[in-house]
Amino acid sequence: MPNSGEKMLGINTEFYFQSILKHAHSHRDHYDLILVSGDLVQEPCRSSYQRIRDQLESYRTECICLPGNHDDDSLMLKILNSESISCGKQRLFDHWQLLCLNSRIPGQPGGYLAEDELAFLESKLKSRPDLFAIVAVHHHCLPTESDWLDTMIITNSSRLFEVLESYPQVKAVITGHIHQEMDITIQSVRVLATPSTCFQFKPNCRDFTLDTSMPGYRVIELFPNGRIFTQVQRLPGRLMELDNQSPGY
């Protein structure tokens, strides 16, 4: 939110963002990368991105931030731009590469992959066939079975899978946006979505519905042979302060 301590749907979103970072780093000594998968802010402003940057920098772990439909790309590029934090589109590891796509449509909640995003993806996959690959994007690319959420799916997600079909080194697509877990394999590609660091959306609902499940994050381990091991971790308890009567946000 624009000011520290502000709440949305009864939730102090900044408090839980900080709690997630503490929880993750208390359970593991080292991470190679933090991927923040979009919708960093509710109302884009300089102070919100600065507070996010300060929190992330305190852990001294490299971080890549994706733009979501609530974000401002240009403001993110200006503020989330330090030695350890960026909005980078490619990250190379010993046996893997991470490719980050922008699915944001300015002024709209839904997602779309422009041709230059798909061309970037294909060029990087073509140039490094020796590396296994993960693709990261904010909006979901497979239906969630929640009608209201699926109005915001990447509208040309079939084009994404057309590209991926030609590159068997792609092992997973990571998405944000849906505030719930997903782990589905399609065309030998694992599609992974992760709980939000604030409130969650209840699965399989026709209309906007909140869930009292706690905020969470996903830990992903990448192996030299292309294998992926991943688990979702959540804060303990139930999200009791949630305003469950809200018709939306």
C-alpha cells in the first residue's frame, strides 16, 4: 500500500511480506535468487517500491521482480535497480536459465504476451539449447477453474505453449496473480503458481472469494539433470483478521 501500516481487506500486506522473507530465510541459510512474481503494489507509487527495495536489500540475496497488472513498469525499472535487485529478463545459472516475460496490459487486469516478448523468449531458448529453462510470468497461463480469475488469464497463452513445444529444455513456467497454488504438467512442462504473500483466493469459485489460508511462498531446487524439486511453504496459523465479506478489491 502507499503508506506503511495501511491495510487491504483487513490485512497489513507489508507486515506479511516482511514475515514471509523472515520465514524463508530462517528455514534456509542460502538462496541463489528471490523471484517476486508481480503485483508488488496495489497503487503504484515511489514510496511503496522503495520500501520493497529496502526490505529485499536487507537480505543480500539477488532478486528479480516481474511486473503485474497493479504495477508501473517504468517506476519499477527506476527504483528496483540496485546491485542485488533488478527487473532483469534473463538469469543464467550453471545448468539453467530463467527467462522473465511481461504479461501486463496497461490499465487492464488481464494478461497478454506481446510478440516481442514471445520473440525474446524464443531467441534466448534458441541461443542456449545447452541450458534447461524456466519461464516466469505474472499472469496465469492455464485455467484455475475459478471463473472470475480466468477472465484475467493470458489471452494468447496458446502462443506461449506453441513456442515452448519446440524447446524441450523448458521444464517449468512460474506464474503469480492467482493467490493460490497450482502444479499442473502440460506438454511435459510443469506450470507452477504460488500463494500470495498477503491474502489468498479460494480455489474453484465462480465469484471473488477469499480464503483464510496463510500467506506463503515456493522454494524451487534445480538439479543439473533437469529435475525440479519444489514445495510451497506457508506461515503458521489462520488469517483471522481477513475481511471475508468484501465483494472485491
